[in-house]
Amino acid sequence: MKILIVDDNPTNIIIIREILKKENYRNTTAASSAAEMFQQLGIQEDNAELMPGSSDIDLILLDMMMPEMDGITACRVIQQYEGLKDIPIIMVTAIGDSKKLAEALDAGAVDYVTKPINKVELMARIRLALRLKQEKDWHKERDQRIQEELKLAALVQNAVLSSALEDPLFEIDALYKPSFELAGDLYSWYPLGEGRYGIILLDMMGHGISSSLFCVFIASVLKDTVSTYVEPEKVVQELNRRFNQLHIENQLVQYYFTAIYLVVDTKHKKIDYVNAGHPPALFFQSEGEVLRLETVCPPVGLFDKMETATHTITYEGEGHLVLYTDGLMEVMDGTQEEQIEFLEQTLSGSHMLDKDMMQRLFFDEGQPQEREDDKCLVWIRLKEGEGSA
């Protein structure tokens, strides 16, 4: 525990040091001016860009009245540095002016003692300030550990997302921007053989740790579910069954997720899908027409059993499908219908994904807002090729 005593009067420094020594606070250092204090803290006033890191000083006893720079001004300087602002500062003053004392507290001081110094009062205030600092340091260390664990969890979550895929008749890629380190969106795709691909995009209710854990759970069962059941209605029903096995019905919050699952058959040029409460996927056909793959059943997890049916569309020539989460729609103002119409206009044209343009339009619109949702866009390009019935 190291205490810095700042006073232009050497006698005052000696008195305070002796008081501290008798209370077994022997690790002290002294400064006779604000400039000397800044030097010990690593602050260089002539180089504002040089930011000091953390200091080994645990407490500062700062004289309010000093030549060149008073204690209040010096306190304000210290508060500008992130690595120093948590050091508790106790003002030592002979001034009884309540306005000045209030100014010192507003400048960042945590407490004050008056001269002549009462050693009982001084030690009581020092012990309180050090105890509060220890608690604050504990919380900072805990928060840092939590942040490190969240970053690791985010890496794990990102690892389950599918990579871009391309073959002669089919391409798929995605753009993704979580609102926080951990998010509630998940996309995956799986080759099913004979030119077929199973593709899912889901949006878990909420954000943060709980939603991300649910996403990782769904990701863990997806590959087996898709390869075993294949058909969209059976896949969605199985995901609903597995999700309900988590037994979360007694929680205060009702957890569920919207999803759209497709099976794209590039050999027979057809798309089978189920939309479980998700924003409509957009199918841009070679003739310039846009088809919406609308909702056909409720979100997954709301009910014990899901009644749904697979819908089928066919296509000729080239085209592209765009799947997205509602966070992408919120980039635009207006009603939901107006937002979807904007997407239809914006995403039409070339069937090839222009990632730079999509990034600028939907993912780089400025600093994220506090309640911004996760954003995800999945782009499926259907290439020209000979299909067979």
C-alpha cells in the first residue's frame, strides 16, 4: 500500500509521515509541488499525447493550496487519465470554505481533512478511501476477467458459423455484425449430396450470454438434424423438440427463435423451405421478379409441437436468394412493408454478391446505438446450368 503525500511545506510532510508510520503505513513517498507529483505519476504536461498507464500509488494526500498549481487544478489533471483516475485523492486544507471543498470533490477528490490535522480523523478517512479502492479494484479485475471470457466465448460462437461455399451451380456467403460481443444470430449450411444444400438462418430472442448459449446449443445439433431429417418441416420440428428439451418453460422470460430453413436442389432447380416467424427471404429471379418466402409457422420454441408444412418453389436460369435478420431491416426507417420494399429495390440487379457495397449500405452506417440489433445477411447465388427433371 503506497501513499503519496503532496505538500509544499516540508514540515507538513514530516507530520503526516510520522502519523502514518505509527499506524504501520510505512510505504510513503512525497512531492513538494503538483509538477513533482505529475512526474511520479508519469504525467508529462508538455506532451499530452503520452498517456501514463497504471501507477503503483494507492492513495494521494494532496494539499489544496500550493504555488504554481493548486490542488483542485492538479486533481482535475489527474482525472483526465484513465489509468490514474481511480486513485483516491484526499484533500488536505486549512480552508473552511464550503464552496472550495465542494469544488475539490467535484474535481475528483474523494474526501478531505482540515489543518491542523487530527490523526484519528486522518486515519479514519485514509482507511475508508483505501477500502473503497480495494473494492473498486476487485470489481475492475472481475470485470476484466468477464470481458476476457466473453471474448473467448465470442471466438467459440464465431467458429460455428459456416464459411463461404462455391460450386459450379451454387454460391453462398454471409455478412454479419453482432450488436455485442455475444449475439443471437446463427447461420449454417450443409452439402446434402446430389447438388442439394441445407441452409438455415435463425435469430434468437434477446442478446448476450443466454442467447449466445442457445445459439451454440442449436449449432451443436444442427448438422445431425439436417443430415438425418433433410426435409424442412421435419428439420424445424426436430429443432423445436430439441429446444424444448432444455426445459426452460418455467423461466420468467419466454425464449424462442425465428428461423428460415431451405433445401436448395441445384440439380432439379427447386427450393423447399419453412419460414418459422422469420422476416421473408427474398428470391430474385432471372426475369427480374422478386418472390417473398413468407412465414408459414410460428417461431421455434413457443409451443411443444409445431404444425408446419414445406413450401416449394422452382426456378430457371440464374437468380439469387437473400436471407436476413430483422436487425438489417432496422437500418431503414418506416413500416415493415416499406423496409422490405427498400430491400427488394436495393438487393436487386446483379446476382453476384458485392460485399463492399453491402458493407457500406447496411453494416457501416455509423457508431452502433445502445439498443442496436444483430445484423446478418446471407446471399445465395444460383448459377446458370443444365438441370434435369
